[in-house]
Amino acid sequence: MKKLFSTILLVILLVVSLPSGAKAGNNITMPNITPEMQEEGFWISKLKDADKVILGQSQISLFNQAVIAKLPDTVYDLRQYPGELKRDVLVSMITVPKLPEKIKYISGQLASADYYRHLNEQCNINGIAPITKLQYGFTVERVSIRTFPTDDCVTSQPDDREFDDLQETTLDPAEPVIILHQSLNKAWYYVQAYNYRGWLSAGSVAIAASRQEWLEYVDAAEFLTVIDSKLTIGDKQFAMGSKLPLADRKNSSPLIDRLTANGSYAVKLPVRGARGELAFELVQVAVNDQVIKGYLPYTRSNIIRQAFKLQGERYGWGGMYGGWDCSALVLDVYRSFGLTLPRNADEQEMAAGRTVVLSGSTKARAEQIMSLEPGAGLYMPGHTTLYLGENEGRQFIIHAVAGYNTPDGRVPVMRVVVSDLNLTLRSGKQYLEAMTTGKQFQ
């Protein structure tokens, strides 16, 4: 059986991907934004010491440890995760479905009490043993983490298809996960990723034969980082910041030699065997500006460049439709440098780093924001943005935004855009009035 689990599938796949800038036609011009403001060079030219390294990799490692220490129930070093969990601990982790106070809809149809009872059963709380020995795996495709074990789209409005209440986040292929529990119908795993926990499709995970096999891949010495908005390899799509472990050249083979003969990389990706076991395939990734060996240098100019690669991309709540929501944009930009951040905006706001509290008059808030370096995260309840800098007395940001309000009504955006801080929220407040925290991740 161990031999079957460790079988390596050797498959050559070609990279098919849009070049950088192919999405430029999706850019939306916001109020008070000129065409030059939609170019990264405009903001990079304003930077002082644009290419100075903010933190080296050893310092980034210390920063990541500080994030984990500050948010121990949110961000994890999965290598240090316990090998087993007691029943009461695991039960406390799993949110049990209950009838919501407000009416909810499933693909436009009214959700019934029976529906929630069914979800409750599928969570399989009664199936949790006194001690659960954990399993280890990797995602084999881009997959959603769900609040409950279902793909159903549950919304507050019958015609809403953009904001699924059960969508938590999305994991890229080759993400390490720890399997904590299984649904009653065995179609879903309850998993722990490094910064999120929830349900994902069991068919999207390949299970390692042992923790040691899992660790060997997690700790791969050499890897590529995706530095374009997306990279497509065969039928797999990887978002910015994804890690792609390289094949170990110490175990060189004729196939690896062929894959790398023209200077390309040989990447080792997890696949799922017939019984759900972990296997691997070797794929070819060309040397181009979509990937870099190791991580990008952590500089102010690179923060701006990474953010602008996402300009024009679709807004996607929790990664729906292959898009980005506000906190995913911040997460993916910063993981390009190797920084480990929480997934959600309110948790990012509490993470390690230099914090500037934003308060007082709009003039005071503007001055407080200008005390931050461009690339800082700016936070308000329910939303986050990346600070680009100041121009002609106003502060500007890039962010994934659903829409904004005007005296004439709501304006949908559903894109990553550049804007100023004069946008109006549903509450009637402008962004500048609503911002609560600036966070410099260093």
C-alpha cells in the first residue's frame, strides 16, 4: 500500500496562460482618477528608496512567527499542528448549521428548516471519535472552502449570485491541508489550511501516506512563486503568490532532463490517485515573467507592481468566479514576498506590523495615512485597501470593490480598481471617514 501511495505519475503538461496586461481592457476608471493614475509607474516614481529591500527572508520568517504568535487561533505553522484532537476540541471547531434569523435563499428558492437540519446531519458531529488522528493532504485543484458541507449558493436575496453566504475562501492547487473530519456522506473534508478552516470537496484532496511524506513536499527546498495575477498549467489555475515546488534534481531522470533542457523548470505537483492517495506529476513551466524562483524581493516598488497586476480583475467574494475580494488582494500581493497573513480583513488588521490608528477629523486622518509608506493596508469595518500614495493633496488606494454610493444610487464596480478616499459607503460615510487602521507589514 505504501508503494502505491508514493507512486509518482510523470506527466508533461504545457503552460497556457494570458500574458501580463491582457486584462487591461477590464480596467474601470473611477471618479477623480486620470489615465496615468492607472499606471504603476505613476506611483512608483513617487516612492523614496523604491527598490530598497524592506525585509530579507530571515526577517520575513521572524515576521511570520510574530503573526502566528499574535493570532494563534487564526494563522498556523502547520508543521507544528497536533497529530490528534480530542472530541470536545474538534466539536468546538465545527460550526453547526442552524436556522438563520433572516430569510435565506438557495439558488433563488426559499431555504427551509429541513434544509438546515440536513446540513446539520452532514456535519457528522455524532461521528467524531473520542480521539481523532489527523490525516495530511494537498489540494489538487483550485477549490472553495465552505462554511458547511455543500456547494449550494445561499444568499440573502433571491436573485443574488455574487455573495454566497457559505463561501469562505479559495485554495490554490498544491496547498497543504490537515484533514480533521469527514461529512456523513464522505463527500466533504473539514480541513485546516495555514490561515483558514472549513469544508472542502473530498475529491479535491490527495491524502499522503504519512505525515513524513507530507512534510517532505511542504518543506521543498526549491520552488517557484507565481507573480502574475494567474498562471494556468494544463487544467490547473494558480493565483498570485502560489508556490510550486520544483522537482528534486538530486533524483534526476531522463524526463527531468528533457523538461529542463531548454532552461524551463520541472515542477512537481500533487495529483489524486484512484483511491484518493497522494501521487505526483512532473510538469514543465517556462522561464518567464509569470513566475520567479523563490520569492520576490520585498520592496515598495514590487508591492505596487504586484497590486497593479490585479487591476481590472473581477471582484469575487471569497474567490468566487476566480476573482479577488478585498482581503484576498492584500493576501496575494504580500504572499508573493513570502509573508504569511490572515485571510480576512479584520484579522489582517490585528496582525503583526506597525499599526497607525486612524481617528479624528478628515484632515487628521489624511495626515495619519500619509505617515504610512505606500503599500500599507488601510482598514475599515468590512473592507481593506492598499495605500498607493498622495497626489495633489488627496490619498489614493487600489482595492477590490463591489461598488459605491452616489446621490443618484448605487454604482456597481465588481473589479480591482484605483480610487481616492472620497468614495461613499452605503452608510453615507466617505472612505476617509470610515478608515480605522493603517497597517505596515514589517
